[in-house]
Amino acid sequence: MVLQDYISTPQLRELIDTRRAEICVVGLGYVGLPLAISLAEAGFSVRGLDVASDKVQQLRHGQSYILDVPDASVARQRDEGRFRPETDPSAAIAGSDVVIITVPTPYTKAKQPDLRYVMDATEFVRESLRPGMLVILESTTYPGTTQEIVLPRLEQKGLRCGEDFLLAYSPERIEPGNKRFGLKNTPKIVGGVTPEATSAAAAVYASIIDQVVPVSTPRVAEMAKLLENTFRHVNIALANEMAILCHEMGINIWDVIDAAATKPFGFMPFYPGPGVGGHCIPIDPFYFAWKVQEFQGCARFIELAGQVNDQMPEVVVRLVQDALNDQKKSLNGARVLVLGVAYKRDIDDMRESPALHIIERLFAKGADVCYHDPFVPAADTAAGTFQSIEFTPETITAADAVVIVTDHTDVAYELLLEHGQLIIDTRNAMKGREDSRIVRL
């Protein structure tokens, strides 16, 4: 399927193809801001909408709060008039030809979808909806959301989808901190409610992305994103369970995975860790698990994988407790230095980070907890707000145990090996270093 197979609204396509289309990006977070800046760099006039006034003020001053988006890029597009951040929905959306919704889709404590941000954004768009507009939802969600939630809300003012306006879904695939794959070289899936919507949305993305992949319906596009992250969720759970079992058997799981990965077919390495974090893997599979209940189904792999991955912070705490016990020390009263609180290396994103759960559990067991993270100066947890301490020979020596939760690249691991009393390594950051003080997951 190629873009030329479709004939979309001629006026809209001309605006898109000539970069004269006015675009509004709703939600300027880890997904929305890179998208907005990329579209502005491609020559479009872009308005960004976010309800967080402090973020909008930063952007208006040419400052980025996303590591993958340089300050200079924001300042340049602002100065050239192609990027205008707003907090007022009507000011941002009115007059736009294309509106792209990139708001968060968290889940509740019961792991059920929380679509309030999508609904709020849809209300904003509906108030300014006009004939000829293209609306694209990017927020990760369960299959059916575009047509069952967004579409009827947009039509409440009398305009009809496919006749008066176009609607499509295109899942975000941004991975914060990925140096190899970014917005431009990660293929973009697009599924419209009508062929015209697919074609128009594909044309927008083709202006900034190397490969656009049109699919038959929004449901296919929605489900594709959930399948991607469910695949990772389940396989990480398998690696975690193997790590637990191998630890009990006295086998180094990291050596096992390296050995298995030498097979050139039939195996893809996934690695264990202290738990899963970020906005995708801990959440997306449960959007699907919730949806299948509507069809009297049960997503057993997802539920089981969730149980395994959710227990990993407690597994790490037990490792710390057992390792201290072997040194005739108690976790209660021990000083524990947590190394890294971001959910993955070399980023400042703490969403659903397992480090937060580990800190809370250590604190609940009476440990004197501190942390160091070069990307996160302060961390709010259920146990209180913690400030990152310096990583020095003195702070390392003062700790009864150091727990490597996030394996940031620019950390002096040799310094840790030189001064650490006990090292709990949940990421294999100390690979190749053999020492009786190192306890690996």
C-alpha cells in the first residue's frame, strides 16, 4: 500500500504538501515536544498546547525539558515563528488544519485504562473543530478508542467524520534515550477511519519520518502498538523469572543469556532487571487485558507477566537483605545507596520506575536510604522526597550496600568497586568484574 493509492481532501493535501498547513500538537511531553519541533523544522507552523503553564513558560524562553530535544532547537523554531507554545486550548487549536493528540494514557491502581486526558483533549478539539480539519490520536490506548471514544465526542457538534473532518490513529513509538532510533528513522504506523484520513495523516508524517506504514483501520494501528509492548513485557518477565531461578541454582543468568544469544536464529535476548518502568511496558499490556474482558476473554500471558515483573522490586530488596545478612548486618538501620532512579539508563524519566518501589520498600524495612542519579536531582516517593547525593569515595564507603538499579553510562563503576562494601547489581553493570562483594540478580 502506497500513499498514491488514496485520494484525500484536495485542499488539505495541498496545504500539507506545501507545508502551509497549520498544525497543533496537544500535549508537549516526551512524545509531543519532539514531534512539534520536528514538524516546525520541516517548515510547518506549529502551535503546541499543554496545560502545564511552567512547561509552556520554559518553551517560550527557548528552554527544553526533554533531553532528546536541545534548547537550541526550541529557541530556533520559536525565534523563526514556527513554534508557538500555548496554554489556551482555543488559541492553540482554532484555525488549525491538523490537530495531533499526544497526551498521557496512564492506568488506575486497579490497572484499568485512565482516558481522562484523551477525553479532555478531545473536548478541546471539539470546541474548535471545523470542516476540513484532520485529527490524529497518538496516545497509546486499547483498540477501539479512536472510533468508540474520540469519534462520537467530536461529532457532538454536528460535523460528521469522513464528510466534514478526518480522523486517524498513529501510535507513538518514541523511546527516550535511544541513540540509534528516533522519530525520523522509526517507521510510523497510520490507520484512518477512512482511506482519505489515512492518506492525509500519512502525508503529514511523511514530511518528517523516513517510512510511513498505512494500515487498514485505526484498530489495527492501536493493536499493533499494544502487541509491540506486550511482546517486550512477556519476554522481560521470562528473563526475570529465569534470573530468580538461576540465582537459586547458583547460575549466572547474564552468562546464560550471552551464551544463548550466540545462536543466529530462533532466539532474541531479553534481560532481567529490578522491574519494568516507563510509560509503555508497565501499562500498555494492561490496556489490552482490560479490553479483552469485553469479549469474555482472559489475557493470561499478560497477567502472569505482570505478576512476575511487579514482584521484582521486592526480589531486589530480598537480595539486599540476604547479602547484608551474610555480612552479619541487618537491613534495619543499614545505610543503602541506590544508584540510579530513572527507569532506564541515560535519561531523566522516572515514570513507573522500579527504583521508587525499591526505595519505598527499603525505607519501610528500616533502612537509611539515599540515592545518586546524575540525571535526577530530586525524587518524590511514597517515603518522601529524596535529593541525589554526590557519588564520591566517602559516600560510597559510608553505605553498607550499594544497589545498582539504573546502569547510567557516566558512572564511575571502578570507584564503586574500589570503595563499595557490598554491591547489589540488578543490571549487570559490573560485567567482567569478579569480586565477592558483588551480588548479581
